[in-house]
Amino acid sequence: MLFPPSRDCPTPSRVVITGAGVITALGRGWKSNAAGFRAGRVAFRPVTLFEVAKQRAKMAAEVDLTGVLPSTRLRAGAEENLDRASKLLLLAAHEAWQQAGWEPTEDLPMVLGTTSGGMSLGEAYYRQAIATPHRRRGQTMRALQYQAQRQALDLADAFGFHGPVTIIANACASGANAIGHASELVRSGRYDRVLTGGYDALSHLVFAGFDSLQALSTTQCRPFDARRDGLGLGEGAAVLMLESLEPARRRGANILGEIAGYGATSDLHHLTQPHPQGDAAWASMKEACEASGVEPAQIQYVNAHGTGTPLNDAAEAAAINRLFGEHAATLPVSSTKSSIGHLLGAAGAVEAIVCLMALRGQWLPPTTTLQERDPACAFPVVTHATDAPLDYALTNSFGFGGANASLILRRWA
Amino acid sequence: MNIAIAGGGAVSPAGWGIQALREALAGGDALPTTDLARPGWDRPLRVRTVPAPVTKPAALGHPRLRRASAITRYAVAAAVEALGADATPERCGRLGLILCVMSGCVQYSRRFYDEVLKDPASASPLVFPETVFNAPSSHLATLLGTPAINYTLVGDPGTYLQGLALGADWLRRKRVDGCLVVGAEEIDWATADSFGMFSRRVILSEGAGALYLRRGDGGVPVELRSVSDSHLFLQGQTRLEATRRTRAQLPAADSRHLLCEGAQGVPRFDAEETAVWQDWPGARLAPKRLLGEGLMAAAAWQCVAALDALQAGQYPAASVSVVGCNQQAIGAHFSGSR
């Protein structure tokens, strides 16, 4: 039963990560992404997926999706219908699944975040509906497959999962909200394990939308730079297998890290602009600290939302300055969106994995494009991958509509 | 811990408010359809739209709603009705919000993409933010002044019952003091056109429904007693099997209880639910037969109708069955005062 819960845990469980899969414009999988971030690669290139000639921005961090998909239980017809977003999700989930070492199971809940599901199929549906109103060929498939729940069910079918599917669409915080919600399901004892993450593919509508807002950089995405002029869009997916500590230990799972805490708040200031002082961002980070039992002074790295827009970075900097106080002066902060772009519904999930990479490898991921730090930042912005002892990392995700989420990850030693 | 249903609200083709919904269901006649032009077709689409309000709800005058889409207006009106006297920041405390949608902000999405296709350089920056799934819940949070946790869930109509279970869980864990669970949709020709491919008999509709959940503290008129598992439609589990499993998790049939079902009078869509619930001995309500396929809003109407019947003391308990479009079968059970 979803309610009342068939089981409950009087003592909150620790939530560990036993599988992680990621795909971004830096490449497929943990190794290529870790190497890319370490090397300070920037993965933006001219957009090829749709026409951008009439738009201000021309670049995005596109994923190279050539090559075969992993072998799964999907029927051939279903595999042929997978859109770009579904393929990104499938590839990330496959890596996480293999790493976790699980067999198909009756009850594996999934919590996924996305902003636009299979938007490119919805776009194709509309173009055909307008251009040739009486032509139905392919339209049924498009109408079905563009929906986010269809992509989640394809994933369930691909690996033989049977648990409930929850899809959170909290704009750019979706991936972080998904992981946070999944961690609460495990922590409360509802489930021993949950598959979670976020995904989004580039689409014309969304690209044009951010372009219309003049939120896209026409030069280079430079988070926390004094002369930053906007964000760069990317695409990708990240999937984590979260498990309750004791069952994970019993089965001898390889534990990669721990989700220590989660905060989620709503910024009521404006539909697309954060409160100038970052009040809700501050509250989100504070809530994550309280949930994890960690003092702000214990946080050793912040993977910021850091989109590179003037408003976001100013508000987030104000929130970080306020929460961390004197500690901010020595707190390394970076935004890896400088390398892979803003992945929208996937951003929070990918950046959680970046934190996991940092904690496991004991290094700081850089903001690769910073030229001149905004003096509003009371904290150092990491510009080159640097070795550092890390026990706790915090990652922020702030979205349209004021959806704010923060996650704290703990090193597993 | 008991989970009380402290209030409900509805906007539907029957009108604005629970009373309009109640009267339409009591009348028993399918509401008239309206024509919706479909570009490129001579024949219009048949739909059931929400009529203009007789008196505009005061909440719709909030500055954040100036450019808000129809779905936001429906969601806000249903939510404010459900909250009643608690619809102020001072009264609602830590109020969690869960908005459930399937098609979401489709009117502005279609309009914005149309602008992009014509000339992306002049596509409206005012429209784009309203295309985002969580725009309605963002407006609602601002209007109610609640900075607490706020999720927008996307899925087929069964997701509304998942939202109820989530809200109950937040209350149980004291993450919030109250929780609004809203299901909302708006009609656009693109959505109606796509549903027509699956059955020409389906009549799409729009609106919203909302339930306001609180922790029960005795003397609660209506309680959320249970929500079944979400039984997915998968390669290895048919709609019929999922629907059977749902029923098996709800209380046994009782001739005194009400069944609020999701049947809409389209055999292709109703077959599994009809087969599994055919022996139900008690009274039935099927809001979609009269109001149309309102997707997430319709699942919410089912729950609101159950709440209304229980509040009126017509039945001691009610079960709600939702056999979704393409994701899951799921059910919920409510009880009246014991």
C-alpha cells in the first residue's frame, strides 16, 4: 500500500548510494565524465539538433548519442520508439543498475525528475498536425512517447522493475528533488532501495524559450564571473541507486557515498527570478544541513546551481555568504555547468554525481570558464581541479517557479 | 495517525465550486459539449470546457495571475475553495503543495512553440515561463504565501492518488502542517486531437479538483483511510491485471459503500475497470460520464465527489478507482465519521 505504509522505521535509516550512472556532453559513464571534469573540458559546440540561425545563442552542450544501446528486456518495437530523452535515461540507468549489482525485482520504486520528458516528440507531433492535418502516420506513437510516464515505464520494462513510478517536474530542481524524495523514502523505512535521478534532452521549444528570455549566453557560460551574460543549455541524465545502509551492507554492496540530507523550499519572489538576497536558497541549504545533522562549517565544497545568469548567481552568492558566514572565506564553490551546461531536469542529479566523484576522488571540480570572480562572492571559486580532503559536499538546484532543493552528500570511508 | 480531509474544491465543466459539481452529478445528465476548432479540419472537436464564472473568485485577482493560464486559474480556485478559512499565510502554517498534471500547461506550450516555428526571434518571453509544468503550483504558493515544500507530479490520472498518499506521508512525518493536493488540466485542440486518435468517442474536458489534508485529531468528518499500490501497465502486467490487483487492495465490497469510478462511457477505455468492478453491490458515481475525460482533474473530481457524499452522510465510506490512461491502476478508500 502507498498509504498507510506497510512498513515503517522508528529509527531513520542511513541512505547510501550503491550505483551511479551518468551521461553528459562530456561522455558516457562515470569514468569519461570524471576525466572530463578533472581535465577542465568545456563541452559546448554549435547546435545541430534544430535550427538556431534566427536565435541569439548558437551553442549548447549536445550529447553524442551515436552507437548501440545496451541490451535490455525491451521489445524491439518499443526500443525503436525510444526518443532522445529516453535513450539518455536508459544509458544512465543501465550504468547505475550494473554498478549496483541488482537483479530485476518485483518492487523497485523509481523517482525521476524531468522538465520536459520527450518534448522533441511533442514538437514533431505538432509540426505534422499543422503541416498535414489529416496525416496520422507516426502520430499515435508521438502522442504516447512524449509523455514522461511513458519514458519511465520503458525504463521499468527495460530492466524488469515493478515498483511505483513518481515523476517530479519542479523545473530545474527536478533532479535534486527526485533524489531528495527518494532518499526520504529510504530513510523513512518505506523501501530498502529506490532508483532515482533526472534526465532531459535538448529541445527546440526549451532552447527558444530561454533564448526569448535572453537568459542564454551569447559568449560563454561563466558562472560567478563579474561579466557573466547567461547560461548555456546542455542535456543528459544521471541515475543513482539509493539503498538503506544495513541491507546494502548485508548483501556486500559497494557503497559509493551517502545522501546525508535534503532541503526543499519555495521562492515566492517571482516566477523566473530569485529573491535578490537568496532567501529561499538560504532556507533550502539550511534545511539540508539540519536534516543531515551537519553544521554549515562542516561543508567543504559547494557545487552551486551557478547558471551563469546575472540574477541567479548574485542571489545564490548572497545565500552562500549568509549561511556560511566566516566559513565562506575558505569554502570552495564551483559550478560545473561551465563544462556541460544547464541540464534542467537532469542538472541536480548530474551535479549530485559530480559531488560523489569529488568525495570519492578527494578533489574539487572546477568552474572552467571563470575569468574574473564576481566581488559579490565571499567564497573562492574553484577554477582548476584541485586535490582536497572532503567529507561533506552540498549541491544546489534552483528552478523556475521558485523550486529550490539542496542535497548534502557524505564521503563513504 | 489519522489523515483528515479538511476540505475540497472543484472547477469543472459544471461550473466553479463543489456545489456545481454536486448538482451536475445529482442531475445525472451528460453536460453539453462545445465545439473546438482544429486547424486544418472542417469538422471541430467536441469537448467540455469550464464555463466563465458567474462571479470571479477573488483569488484570481492576485497580481501573479495576470498572465496565468487557464490551468492555473482552475487550480487556484479549487485550492482556495478546499482551504476555506485556512487560505491565508497566517492560518495555513507549513502548507505543502502537490500539483498533479498530465497534459499541464498545454495552451501556452502550443502557443509558444507555434511562435517559435513562425519566428523564434519574436517568440514571447512572457509566455515561455507559463509553459513550465510547475508554473501553476508556483503561482499557488505565492498566492497562499507558503514557502514550504512544493512538488509538481507528472503522470497519468492515477498520479492524483499517488499525490494523496504523498501528502499523507508528509503529514505523518510532520514535514508539513497541512497539504493541498490539486489535480488540474486545461483543454487545447492539440490534446483533444491526440486523444481522438485512440477513440473518437472520448470527450476531453478540463478543470481542477483539490483536497486539503490535515492530521486528524478526533471528530474528523472524513478520513483518507488507504491508497493502494500503484499497479503499473507493463510488458508483464496488463491493464486488467493491474486493475484486479488494485481492487484486491481496497476494502471488500459493501452494499452501504459508494464507489466513485473512472468510467466515462467509452468501452475501449472502460473495459478493464468495468470488468473488475462489475459485481459492486453498492451505489456508484462516475463523474467522467457526465463531465468528460478531464485526465488529472477528473481523478480529483472523483475524490472530491466521494468527499462530498461522505460529508453529507450519504454513505459511511467510499472507494475511488482510477484506471489511468497509460501508466497505472490505483485506488483509494475514504471513510466518514465513525
